[in-house]
Amino acid sequence: MAEKVENKKNYTIPIIVMFLLFGMISFVTNLASPMGDILKNQFNIPNWQGTLGVFANFIAYAVMGIPSGNLLQKRGYKKTALIAVAVGFIGVGIQTLSGVFESFFVYLIGAFIAGFSMCLLNTVVNPMLNKLGGGGNRGNQLIQIGGSFNSLMGTAVIVITGLLIPSIVDAKISDVFPLMYTALAIFAIAYIVIKRTDIPENEQRVITQKLDDGKGPMAFRHFVLGAIGIFIYVGVEVGIPNVLHKWLQNPELNIFPVGIQADDVAASVAATYWFLMLIGRLIGGIIGNKVSAKTMLTAVSCLGIILTLLGMFGPSTMVKIPAFNGAAGFGLVSVPLNAAFFMLIGLCTSVMWGGIFNLAVEGLGKYTEKASGIFMTLVCGGGILPLLMNAIVDANGGTGYLQSYWVIVAGLAYILFYALVGSKNVNKDIPTE
């Protein structure tokens, strides 16, 4: 009994470190969307090419996902996290150099390398928090709380970018150097903190013979369907604000009355979407140990579908909503009502990651670390679905923004299916110890 008390006492610092890493993931990842808008205008490229930074960041998951799971299995949580932070420093450093050389290609290389880092960090953070919480509702709760900090950093990136860039049309990569320098500092500090932190390891991770039994996480139906769910979810999460931002700031559509700065309003709406994800994850963290992941996922999927359809077919009447408004903080901004519906989906997407991950790894036992690597491979959906949405926009004369949201409807429908049917473990006969 004394040993259990000691372990619980020591878990506080590792949990805090995992929360910090969760924030780093969002800080670097969400920088790709405003960077895409800068690149689109600086290099005069179409919507889909402006999304290539996001694509490069997320496609790295497809390359590094399974190797990151194997690395975690062999080297453990701490060493994998240290490698991830070092790679992230290099990736952001290269992105910074792209501003010096004003090179789109150099930026894409940096985004791709930074994606390696984000993949490794995600591979560490999610199973670690689930493990520290003991799985089940408590594990889901810790992932939701970590996700709250993730959303906070994502919101901060959008807000700060808006402060640094008054006009997106005239912006250049060098304008966001302060954000790049901040990211580099965060990586450097994180490396020192992790190096000095005692992180509990999985004692079974070096016993590879026990894992080589002809089975694996892919033998579990609920995990396979959950991995597909993560592919779709990340694409949905990133695609909603990405297209929403581009739609609202498009000067050719004249969405806003004369005198309103479309760039400022579009940025504020996108930032508020991420802020709503923060609010949703805080709520999820509070109720996570009382409400099952399945119930939570079912509810938000249904609501998300309704809000998306209202955004697609609802009226475009201008309404005032509270939103981030640059240096002024929260304030009332005028936006089309259907745009407000899209923004509100942030409350729904907020808890989906934790819910899907929690349900998908439940009952995997010794296969959890390897499963986390496979999960990370499928995170590449965050680059593919937004690219598809922007391609639909361009295919409709550069104005098919609302039509592109059919991708979101289909994605949310699948997540609802997973919550109701696909998440059930039908392979309990497979040994996992």
C-alpha cells in the first residue's frame, strides 16, 4: 500500500509535463494555418497550395507514426519526448530561415520536420496521460484537461498572429518571427524540464518477445475503427476553421459591410473557434470522470452535424457575437449567422480526440504503445481533409466554401457511428498481458 501512495505522489510532475507538451503540439501545429494565409498572398498561390504547410505538417505523421510507436516501446517516454523536442527545435528553426530566404520550399521542409516532432510528442503524451489516470473515465479526464491547455495555446497563436499582422494581404513570413522565436524558446525550456523530470516508464516496454505473438493492436476491431476515426477527426478539427477563415476574409465575396476589416473579423472568428475548444475541453475535464467517453462522443457528434448543416444552409444575416478582437481582447463583432454556427462546432470537436483515443485503446494492455504509434500515423488526416476541402473550394470557382463542408458532415457521421457501434471491444479473447 505504501508503494502505491508513493507512486501517486510522484505522478503530479509527470502529469504537468505532459500538459505542457500538449500545449507545444498545438502551438506549433496551429501556426501552420495563419502561415498558409501569409504564403498564399506573399507568393500569389491558390487556396490548396496555401494549405500545403498544414499538409506537410500532418503528412509527417503518416511517415513517422509507426516508427514513433516503436521508438516509444524501445526507448520509453522520457527519451522519446527529449528526441521529439530536439527535432521540433530544428523544424521551427528551418521555418524561421524560410523567412530570411523568403522561400516557400524551405518553409515546407521546416513544416515537415516540425510534423515529425509533433507526431513523437503526441505518441508520448496521450498514452502517458491515459496510463497516469489508470485508463477508463479518469484517463479520459486527464486527456481532456491536457487538451484544454492544447486549445489555449492554439488560441494564443491565432490571437498573437492577428496582432502581429494588421493586413494579411501585405504580410510576409518575417512578420511572424516573434512567434517563431517563442516556439524555439519553448522547445529549449521544455528540453531542460523533461531532462530533469522523473517520468514513470512501462516496465514491459523492453520485453519485445512478449509482443511478438502474432497479434497486435490491428487485431482489435474497435482500435482499427478508432484509428480511422482519428484520421477523420483531426481533418474535421483543422478543416473547419481553416476554410471558415479563408471564406470570411475573401475580399471578392463582400461578406461584410463597407468599413469592416474582413481580415480582423476572420482572424477573430478562427481564434474564437479554438477558444471554444478550450472551453469544451475544460468542461470535458470536469465531467470526464462522471460521463463516459462513449456518451460524450455521441452527444457532440450529433450536435456537430446539426451545427454544420445550419452553417451550410442557414441564413447569412449579420449578427453580433462575442469573439476575440485583436488587442481589444473579447468584444462584439459582426459576422454572418451561418459563420457563427461553424464557429460553435469548436465546442463539439473539443472532446473528440480524448474520447476516440480513450475508447480505441481500452483493453489493449501491452499493445497500447504500439497502438499509439499507429494512431499518430492516421493523424495525417489533419493535412488531407483540409486539402480536400480547399480543392472543392477551388473547383467551384474559388467560392465553394460552403459546399466543402459536406466533408465535415460525412466525417462527423462516421465519428457518431464509432461512438454508437464501432467502439465496442469484440476481441476480448485476445490476451493483452
